[in-house]
Amino acid sequence: MLQLEIPTVTVAEAIAAVTQRMRLQPHSSRILARTADMEAAEKLYITAGYNGELHALGRELPATGNDSEYLVYAYDGGLVAGKQGRVIYDRIMEGTPHERCPLCGRGIATTLDHQLPKSEYPLLAIIPANLVPACSACNQRKSSKAPVDASDMLLHPYFDELGAHRWLRARIHEESPARAEYFIEPADTWSITFTDRVVKHFNFFGLGRQYAVAAAGKLATARIRHAGLLERAGSDELRLHLAEAAEGHWLVSGNTWEGALYAALAESDWYVNGGMNEI
């Protein structure tokens, strides 16, 4: 759940790239014939994205008629498989920092996900604003899901502003082995609908479990180092170390499972007073 800058590449550039050396006919000519419609769709999409109304976009888009298969081919055969199209594909992929998947914040982004599925919205198949770098697991889980209303929309990394609020939190369960439980702490500025969307996104991708599993591994490997610091410098120094680690993750990447874990450890009197020896 990371925010990304909207791609600077336009659909006009994407169309030019995918059709440049496309010899297959009538695919190339049918794609080019829909240039004006795709450019209009791009403007509508970006406006709807910023207004949180992508769920209602279908009513505004030009009809695709008998061109659906050619518009989808523009992505599959042009943007993915075409030499010039792949240049555009890779430019969009470069938009995610450290190659991290923005949908889960953990996986490595290896593919582009259609935020609104191309099977239902073929006119959006190669619109860059609809293409989000993602890991294969998130891409497969999301599949061809399309939102039916505002509360059904998953988060869009290009448009949804989560703000400078630490909304991803964790609490440490003081047991053996210790475990971290992740949850969402909504910002006061979030609307009820937006809060529901954040929670829906969190649950849809199973992020609570994903983060808890990752945290269990981190706890298992870090506890010896933390126990040593506790013995050498005391609980106050250990707490400071954990808080600084949490702050470092926050400053570099914002809300991450690692930062939330370290913040929770710093807040746990049980952990900083030797709880790591019970893990």
C-alpha cells in the first residue's frame, strides 16, 4: 500500500509504440482508428481517478463495439510482446521505488496490473494511468475484479492520497513465540468511505497475515541482537534503537510493515525488558 507518481508516458505514446511495427492486420489499423477514443478515455480516467469515481467510469467511456479484441491485443501483443511497446512497458515499471509492489508493499514488482481490468474495459488496456506495477501474487489475486461502487474500490497507487499519517500499526502479543498483529489506524482526515476502502484493500490482499509472517521471521533473527543490546546498554537504549529503526523506515518508505513492527517493539515494555528472550 504505497503511493506512486502517475506515469508521465501518455496513451498517444503507447499507441504509437505498439503499432509502429505491428504487421498483423486488421489489428494495427483498428487500434489506430480508436486513437481519439483512447485519448478521451485517458482524460476521463484521470479525472475519475482523482475524484474517486473510477467505479462509475464505464458509463462515460465510448463504446468499443467490435474492436474489443484489437484493443486488448494492443496490450498483449503490443505493449507486452512488441519491441517498441516493451519500452513503454518498462518505463511504467520504473515508476515504483526499489521495485517494491505498491499493492502489498512487500513483493517485487515484476508485472503491470490493470487497475480496471482490460477484459471489461478494453479501451483502457494500454492507458498508462490504468497500469500499475505489481508483484505476481497481487496481480493474480486481483485478477479481473472490477469495483461495483465507491466502497468496493481497492486503493489506486496513483490517485489515492493516504497522507502523512502512520495508519499501519502493529501490536506485540506477549507470548511464546511472540507475534505481531497488524491493523489499520485511520487518519482523522479520512472519510468513512475512504477508511472502508483502505480496510478493504488491507483485507483483500491478506496483508495482515502477510505482514505477520514477515514479522515473525524478523523477530526470530533480530532477537539475539536486541538481547545483546539490552544486556550491554539497558532497556532505555534498546527502546531508543527500536524507535530510531522505526523512524528510519518511515522516512524512507512511509508506512511499511517493518516500520510498524519496530514502532510496536519500541512501545512494548515487555519486549524492551527482556521479552525477546521468550521468543
